[in-house]
Amino acid sequence: MAKQRLPLCAIYGGTFDPIHYGHLKSVEALAKLAALHQVTIMPNNVPPHRPQPEASSQQRKEMVELAIAGNPLFRLDARELQRSTPSYTVETLEQIRAEHGPEQPLAFVIGQDSLLSLHHWHRWEALTGLCHLLVCQRPGYAIAMDNADQQRWLDSHLTSHVNDLHSAPGGKVFLAQTPPYDISATVIRQRLENNLPCDDLVPAPVLEFIHLHHLYRSVPEAK
Ligand code: ATP
């Protein structure tokens, strides 16, 4: 009897401070290109030595919930927020790999900016031993890696065949031709701080939540 294929399980990590259309639309496009049935959004617990998110863990989680409500492509995994300590992506992926077993095709989704800085991540070379990396385009970031060693590493893992992602548990890097969305959480926070509209950048329920909780403002709104 033919062995049943396990569906590719895709995880999307990030700070999501706040979640925005650059995240959501890139991954919706990626899902079509890589035949993903579901993507799990996994907000991270930020290490103390890094700039801290402006919204609390609970608020970042609630904003993700609002952004994905009614969209069956997405689900939320809040495991990193439930820990009292920050966790490294590689360690969380080890945990997820242990939960799913060695055969399960697993992928971690990142933007092009994250690919370029991947060599700064804790035990970054172990990542492709645990999963595939699916990379969304991000305008303003180089296509090539910073140096020859990193480029060699990338070239040795690259695939343009979607089937490679579904037929192996991990090990490949897929550079998806997603449309470029010039949106970042940093710009959104700055715009909110300056009372500028963000309707095209953030889903309406998330924006309502931001206003309701007076997030990303140092000065309270004038009545
Ligand atoms: P900040 O501006 O606060 O650094 P951000 O907008 O980059 O935040 P993160 O939550 O840090 O958002 O990003 C999570 C993941 O989403 C990262 O892998 C990042 O590369 C990717 N990403 C964020 N914005 C985009 C975008 N506009 N297009 C494609 N990928 C994106």
C-alpha cells in the first residue's frame, strides 16, 4: 500500500508588534505558491537584550487572533508567549519536530530580511536539519547573501521545486516569488505615534484594538 503523505506543516514566527498586511498578504501568496493548507503564526517572546515590543505578549497575541479570525489558512500557536523565558527559534523547532516525529515535512517561514541576517540566529545552521525555510520577498533587501560562505550555504539548500518541500521533512530553502509589500511594524508604530492613518497597512479589527488600548502612542489622544 502507498505510504500516506503527511501535509507540510508551516510555522510563521515573529514579534508581530503589531501583525500587519505585509505578514498576512505575503504568507497568503506564499501559501498559493507552495501549496500550503495551513500556516501557524507563532509570536515570539523577545529576549531581554533586544528592543522590547511596545505591546504586551497578551496584546500581540490578541491582535494576531483578530487578524486571522475567520481565515482558515491561519492558526495561532502561543507556546513561546506562555514561557517565562525567551526561547530560540531552533529550540522551539526542535520541540515541534519531537511532537510531529522525524517524517513530518516541516517549514519555517521568514522574510528576505530574516534570511539575510539568519547567520546571527542561535545555532542557525541547525535550522535546515529541522525544517525547510520558506522565504517571502521583502522590498529593499538584497537578493544575494552578504558573503561567499553564506551564499554557498544558501545555494546548497536552494530548491525551486514545491514537491521537494512536501516530500522531505526539511533541508531546503525556497525563495518564493511573493509580491513585495513595503510594510513594516516599525513604520506602523511611527505612523500611529504621529497620528497618521494605517488603514491600508493593518486589518481593521487590529487597528480598532490598537486605538482602544492606546497602543503605540507616547501622548494620549486629544479629546
Ligand atoms: P519590525 O519593523 O518591528 O522589525 P516587522 O514588520 O519586520 O517588525 P516581524 O514581526 O519582526 O515584523 O517579522 C516577522 C517575520 O515576518 C520576519 O521573518 C520578517 O522578515 C517577515 N516580514 C515582516 N514584514 C514583512 C513584509 N512586509 N514582507 C515580507 N515579510 C515580512
